[in-house]
Amino acid sequence: MIGPGDTVHFECVDASGGQVVPGMSAAEFVTIDRGRIHALTGPVAIAGAEAGDVLEVQILDISHKGWGWSSVIEGLGFLKERFSYPYLFHWTLDGAFTRSLAPAVVPLRPFCGVMGVAPADDGEFRTRAPGVFGGNLDVRELYAGSTLYLPVLNKGALFSCGDGHAAQGDGEVCINGIECPLDVTLRFHLHKARALDGPFIEVAQHAIPADQSAAWVVVESDRDALQAARRATSRMVDLLTEHWGFSDVHAYLLCSVAMNLRLSQVVNEPMITVSASLSKHILPERQLYPHAGQ
Amino acid sequence: MIGPGDTVHFECVDASGGQVVPGMSAAEFVTIDRGRIHALTGPVAIAGAEAGDVLEVQILDISHKGWGWSSVIEGLGFLKERFSYPYLFHWTLDGAFTRSLAPAVVPLRPFCGVMGVAPADDGEFRTRAPGVFGGNLDVRELYAGSTLYLPVLNKGALFSCGDGHAAQGDGEVCINGIECPLDVTLRFHLHKARALDGPFIEVAQHAIPADQSAAWVVVESDRDALQAARRATSRMVDLLTEHWGFSDVHAYLLCSVAMNLRLSQVVNEPMITVSASLSKHILPERQLYPHAGQ
């Protein structure tokens, strides 16, 4: 039990619960106990918290430990038909960037994929699906400096966090960010009897914005927003393989840790338009359509 | 007929085809001829263009004419159940910003909501739905400096543009950006026999990024991506009315011209998580959850 205003330091293992280690092979990876995925740190009870309050979670500091992993898992992921074989990639993290997937330079903005309070219902729950309580939101703006507000649904709020990501793109398309253990320092405040319908974030300015405007953008329109997003992601994978020489699966991983995915328009019925973009700052310069004489 | 490498200046009327003028009332607005919506400028034939080529459209310059409008139209828009009454708002545009919806300061990044080549099929088409040919994409990154690539689907390509927006948010949630006449200067290049599955954009760095990271973010998760986006948009409207004093409909218009809408995760089955955000640079500073003693 902590009190409002208290600062708590969380030592979070990686999403596998410490089963994945640097150098592990894909063959070993497929044998891990998936029932231990999303090993969380918590719950922490906040004194005086009651249903109907708002829990404020100030994200004071998050640091990685120099390594991380990303995988492709059969039957999971946004392009699961295209990528159906198991794959495991190891990242070396050096301060604010990783060059493990050269020539890409991926900026690191460590955050917890899962931060949440106990759900309102009684029972046991899998951690995969996020909700009003927060949980597996995978919102990459939850980095150090930002503040998360959650509705309190139970006495004590019962906050947990984990699923550390050193970086993640919008969508988390391959099912992983850069999965890693994290040291996380949070300060908790309580706002009594404030209505809040779901997670709300006050995002801090980051030194390296996720969405610098100079970018390569693939645009897809479809009656189904997710189908448009899926085709846009698949075309971005093609673009990375064709022009930057990534293998298919490395391109997919790069999208999962660095791509932006925006709903450009949602009103031009019956079509929804989705833009998948990669910042030019992540990739070496290329002239994809050179002009004559160049 | 123009040749590859030629520069063309388009004088584009606003999306209403010149029917909406500054000072028009909502009562007059509902009587306009909606069959003239999306009056486009074009088509321009490019010599030598054939199906299977790629048309490159360099957006050299776009300028507004100091005024624009946004509306709510019964039966249209992302929150059509909540906003079902007709409404018309007039904007005064002063260089790079508009303060017409004070206290918001909305950055202007003029672009054409519609840029496209003739579709592959024969026939007459409404302009509302975008597609492989481009068209009503409403992708707000198509500002001056950016380059749009489109697959050529007919002899001559037959390029048209229009639906000028001085600014627009992701989603264009109220069905309008800041609708306005635009002067548009484009240069066309042809890339023979290059495969392209749909619109592709090389986005230039903008002086005022749309998605500066310091922001207010509403997070919603749902099995249906659009339902999550709709609830997030509706909560953002509530936030603007509660904390910044906007009327409901003005908050909706502000979301339509300035909000970001991201697919934060698309893999945590069965839930999709959508983030609706407004840059802090657009709004006066507020402490939404003050701490005791402040």
C-alpha cells in the first residue's frame, strides 16, 4: 500500500517473464511458456483510492538495459497470413538509438506496453486485450515525461505495469515492439470523484518526435479500416525490401518498431483512408523515382 | 495536353464550386446544390502517359485566399448521430495560422483534398470515395513540398485536383477541413512502366509539424477500429467543451481541422486501440488535474 504522492520504482522483466535471453535461438523461442507472457509488476494499492476516482500516473523515468528482442509468432500479428513462420531477432540498444537493423537507425522511446488498474469485474483475465482500465494499450506515447490518467474501478486501484518496449511503432504490427526489461519510476496521485470514461494521456514533448514530417507514406483506402491498414503495412514491407534491401521479415519488424499508422479520413463513405509512414530520419536517403539526368 | 516536366498552375475554387461565400448563413448553406460538391480543376492530359506508368506530382506551391469555411451536414460526418443539425462556420486565414476559433490557434498547411488520375473503369463517378487512382484521399500531408505518386490507369493519365483545405485533421471528422479556394502549382513527371499499387507520398518536412509530441491524448479500445475512433473523437469533443469552453459544435470543427487520429495497436485481439490527440501548441495551457497546493 502506498499513498498519493508516493514515487515507486518498478523493476520490470521483459514480456516473456525473463524466458527470452540475448542469443536465444528461434527454435528455443517457440518452446517458451506462453502462459507467462505479460508478466506484470504489481499490483500496487493506493491508499484511499475508490471506484469513481482518477489515478494519475506520472512517468518519471524509464530506462532499458541494453538489449531487447522482437519476434514473429505463428497465428499472431497484423500480417499473419504473410508471416506465418517463427522468427526471433535480438537488438542491441545503445542509449537513444539502435542500429541493430542497419541501415535503419531506430530511435528508442522506452515505455510500458501494459499499464493499468484492476478491471471492474471479478475473475481472472488474460492480459492481451486492453480496455477502460488501461492494460495492454501499447500506446507508444507513454514514455518518460508523459502522464497517464486511468479511472479507478476498485478499492485501492491496484496498478500494475510491464511489457517493456524500448521502441514501438503505431499498430505494433508484428505483435512485438523491441521487447525488453525496463527500470520504471512512477509517481502516483489521486483525484477524488472525477469522471473519466477511459485512458487519457498528457504527452510530453520528446527530443525525437515519432512523427517527424519528412516521411515515406503509403496510402490505402478500403471499406474496412483494418483492411486498408493491413494493405498499407504490407506495401510498406515491400517498399523496404525493394529500395533498402531489408529481408521481408526484417522489414516487418522495422514497421513494428518504427512505423506510423494514421486514419487520414474516416468520412468519405464508403471508404476509409489509412496512411502508413516511416520517418525519413530512420532510413538512409534514397531517390525512389529519379528524374532523367539525375 | 502537357509534357512531362511541365509546371501547371491550377486556380481551384472551393469544394462547393464557389457557392459558399464569406458571411453566408447556415440557412442559405443548406440550399446549395450538392451535386456541384467537389468541383475539380482538370483533367490535365500528360503526353506519353499510359496505363502501367507512374505519374509524379510535385506540389510546388499552394496558397489560400484569406478565407474558408467548415460545416456540419445532416447525415454526414463521423459523429453524425451526435451532430445532426446544419451548421456553417467562417474562418479568416492570416498567413500560417487562423485564430477564428479562439482560443485555439490552428496552423495552416494548405493542400488539395482531391488529387487523382482518371479511374480505370469507364463511366461517370461520384468523387466522394478515394481509391487506387487517388481522388478524395484527404491526406493532410499533401502540402507544398511533398510529392504524390499515382499509378496511371488511362492514356494521358488525366489528372484533376480540388477540394482545397487550408487545414485538416486526421479523419476530417466533421466531413470538412477548412474548405477554401486555393492557388496550386504542380509539376508533373512520368516514370514509364513502374508498378505502383496505389497512392504513395514523399512528405516534406513542414515548418509546423502536425503531430508535435506534446499533446492531449484520448485512448479508446474496441473490437471495431472505427467505433474506437468514434468514441475517442467524441471524448475529445467533450474535453474541449469542458476545459477550454468551446461549444459542442466548435469543438467538433476543431477536431476536424486539427486532431491527430492514430491506430496505436492493431494486434491485441480482439481489441484495436485508437489514440485521438490534439497538439498542446494549438490550445492555451490548462491544468486538467491540478495537484493539491497548486
